[in-house]
Amino acid sequence: MKIGLVVYGDLDTRSGGFRYDRQLVAALRAMGEAVEVIELPWRSYPRGLLDNLSPGLRRRLAGDHDVLLQDELAHPSLVGTNHRLSTPIVSIVHHLRASEPSRLAPLYRGVEGHYLRGVDGVVCNSTVTRDVVTDLGVDPDRTVIAPPACDRFDPTLDSAPVAERTQGTPLRVLFVGNITPRKGIETLLDGLAQTDADAELTVVGRPVDEAYSTQLRQSVADHRLTERVQFTGELSDAELAERFREHHTLAVPSRYEGYGLVYLEAMSYGLPVIASRAGGATDIVTDGENGFLLDPDDPAAVADAITSLATDRERLAAMGQAARERYDAQPDWLETAERVWELLSNVVAAPD
């Protein structure tokens, strides 16, 4: 097949969604398929919608492809354009804007629903994502769940048994992600402040909004957590791997995650995770077994989870072992690509 992959921006961008797209391209090419990457300019939402009036964009997408594989992130520029193309289209959905709490959620839901109902197939990274997609009117038979593999790090380099690394005080809690309100960092800080357990927090991630970052640092001061919370900024993969080795648990209680690959990355090092049940974490975390699934914006639940792990190190070790076993069960990129390839083949072979 000749496949055209359509993305916003640079395919080499560092994020879970772009990594998924890169690995999928590599795996499809390894399977013998021809994949052309079509990078569209990043757009604001209103500017992206105006792209649908562009004959130049239509000409660029109307190339010699058997199928277009589109990252749903670029849907503002494609929602109308797609209806003027004759090539079959499959969308990759990592995370829907309509799933995020926002006053514009009804607008996003309308536009994304129109976009998704106009494609021929949808690749979903989790069962939760598929549920959201089908709730927007997409036929479940036109979807496939193809979760990301987790091979960014090589945890086999760390030979220390999980039970050994869970000893020692205080409990070292790690957050990894962009510093944005959706990630639930304020809830995590509030929860840390509410527990009497001996615990400290390291926040790793890129500050997306300086005003919000300032707000978080003020919250640390207000809660008198200055000696217990460290902000590192964005780290290299080698530095982040070292943080995974040094910590006991990962806590990212997001308000919503399309998947949450960082949970699996932490599990590869034997870290149980504290996550929100609002999103794709439910495909990864089994509550009480390899982590905790909490309601969003519930600092008391965060405090209870931290207290449980800090005061019961045997439970921490057992949950860490279960976390590592969950990581070991994750499909690799070839398995994921084979699921996507089957959907692409069916779409191409379908009668007009």
C-alpha cells in the first residue's frame, strides 16, 4: 500500500502522540509498506478551520496514495477538506479535545464528531478512546484498538529487585508530564499536604504556562511543602530513567488522559501508579493491584494512596511487582502496526 500520514507540525516532536506516529511509520515500513509523511503547519483552532477553504491543501492531500492515515490532532484543517478527497481515510485518535473539561467542549464535540463520521476507519489507542469515538457516532466496526508499545527506556539495565528498591524513607513520589492544569498537579500537591506520611514529590516536566507554574510554586509555599517538593523542568531520557530508578511511585492524577504511556514507562521500573480513572489509565491500571484509580480533583484520595504506600512497604513491593508484570504484557510495535495494517487493508479493499 501507498500510505500518506498526515500530521500537524514536525513528526519528530517529543510527545506520546508523535512518538506513536513515528513508531507506527517505522513498523509499517518494516512490513514493506510505503509511507509518505505529510507535515501540515501548526494552526490555532480558528486558523485550522480556515484551511478547509484552501485549494492548495486539497491538492497536497490528493496525491498518489491508496489511503490517508491522519493524526486526529490535525482535524481542524481536515474536517471539511476530507469531504473533497476521493482517497480512503483512516484517523489515529490519541486524545480528543472534546474529552477535556472546557467551555468550548460543545464546539469541539461538534467539529470532532463531524470529522470522525467522515472518515472510513479510526485507530484508537485505548478502549476509553474508542468509547468516546463511538459515542460521537462512529460505527464500532470501523474502529480498531491499537495501544502503543512501551520501549522508550530499557529497564533491564536496572537489576535491583523491586522489593529492594521499595525500602527506605521517605516515600519518593514522582510526577512526569507537561505542567498544565489538565495533569492534576494541584490535586497532587493538595493530597501531599493532607497526608501525615513521610513523603516527598519530584515534578518533572516542561512548563507550558508560566503563570500556572508560578501558581503551583505559590501553592507549594502556601502548603509549607518547600522542603518536600522539587521541580526539575524537562529532563533527557537518561535523566528521566534515573528518576524512575530513584522513586517509589508515579502519581499523575490527570483530569483526563487519552492513554497515558508514562504509566507504563513507570511500571517498567516497578513503580505502582496513582492515576485518574477519567481516561485511558483504566486500560493500564488495575485499582489496588498495580496502582490506584482515583476520581479527578480528589486530593483526599491522593492522600490516602500516598499514605497506604508510605506506611505499608510490603504492599508497595507487591504492587511494584504487579506493575512490572503489567508492563511485560504490553504489545510491541509490530503487534500494534499489524492491527493498524489490517484496518487499512480492509478500508482500501472496501467497495466504493
